[in-house]
Amino acid sequence: METSAVLSLHLWSLDEAAKTEQLKRYLNSLDNLILTDYLEFRWYANGQHRYTARIGTPTGSKINKAPDLSAIEQLLTEFLAQSPQKIASSQEVAQRMAKLTHMIHTIVIQAFEQGQASHLLKDLRQALAQTLFCRYLTTGNRQIRQKLTKQGSKKGC
């Protein structure tokens, strides 16, 4: 088994990852979460660390399989057994959606700032910008619309 990809993940430990602002945002937005480096799994429910299990331990260039995998089975069973929260009102739906939207917004902004935005994300950004521009041209100020249209700025609208 090729282990270089898995072993390189240990340069950033789960202890360090658990202290990041990003994980804090996830824990505030997600009721049920597993943080993993593919060897260790940490389950969080309602923002609290509930359980940790390992399937192996890196030793040099090898991974030693855990002798008993019942702990990982228990962790995954508990994770999957969590029921989604009941939605009692439209206000509750709006609040949950706002939390998730804020989390996605932050992730997207960071991806662009750190130069890690995927081609798909860049294409979506360009399509959104074009859609907004076209919407402006079709609903915006008539004089501005005519001026921009004459200049050839109405591409693709």
C-alpha cells in the first residue's frame, strides 16, 4: 500500500486542526461532524467532541493496522445514528440556512484569497458575474444600458 499521501497528512495533526477557526466555524454550523486524517477519526456532535477511534498508526513508512476495529465501528454507528434536527418553524429553517450559507461564503472567499479556487469555482464565479451584469443591462438605467450596448458590452446577454 502506498502510504506517502496518508503519512504526509500527519504534518498537520488533528490536534492542530481541532484548534483552527475553520473547524470552529464547522462545529457552529454542523450538528454532526467527523474530523479525520484517514487513520484517526474524531466525531463531534452538537459542537462537542464525543468519541475518537483509530484504524491504524503510522510507523516509519508503514501503517500498522489497529488490532481491534470495534471502536471505529462504534464511532461510525453513532455518527450515522444521529437524527437530523426537527424543524419547528420557518424562522428555524432560515437561521440554519444562514449558518450554512455563511460557512460556504467563508470557504469560497478563502479559496480565492489563497489561490486554491478550483476551475469549477472560478467558472461559477464568472457565470454569476455575467448573469448579474446581464440582469443589470436588462433592468438597469435605460441610458446606461444603451451606452453599454453600443460599446459592445452586452456579450452573451
